[in-house]
Amino acid sequence: MSCGEPHDSDCAEILERVYVFLDGEMPDGPRAYALVEEHLDECAPCLRKYDLERVVKALVARSCSEHAPAELRQRVLSRIREIRVEIVDG
């Protein structure tokens, strides 16, 4: 992806780093964060993509905080045990 505007960093390179950036796990330290932030400040298409990924990540995190009801968990675990027995006994 490229927005057609000249940037110090390539759009595709920045978008490859979006998830690592969102997770706060940039391996190259503070300068790498600054580089992504600078690019997002000047590139509207990349900022929109970043915002979309941020919203999706937040939605997934919120959705994954719920626990399955105990009855459902027991049914799933029971079925897993059945399948294990079928596989082992063949």
C-alpha cells in the first residue's frame, strides 16, 4: 500500500508493524515507535488502517474477557475426551 505521498518510511513497512506497535512490542526501541508515530501523523490512509486495527483489537480483547458457562465448558471437555478415546482406540 502506498498513499502516493513521499514519506521517510514506506507505507507497507509501517503497516507491517502496526500489530507490534499496537501491542507495545516494537523490538527496535523508542526510535521505532517514533518512526511509526511520525508516519501515522502525516499519512491519512495509514492512520485509517491503524485506527481500524486498533478498534478490531479492542473489540476482540473485550469479547474475549467473557467466560463460557460451566455447563458448556463441561460438554466441550467431555467431547474432547471422547474424541481422544476414538483417536487412541482407532
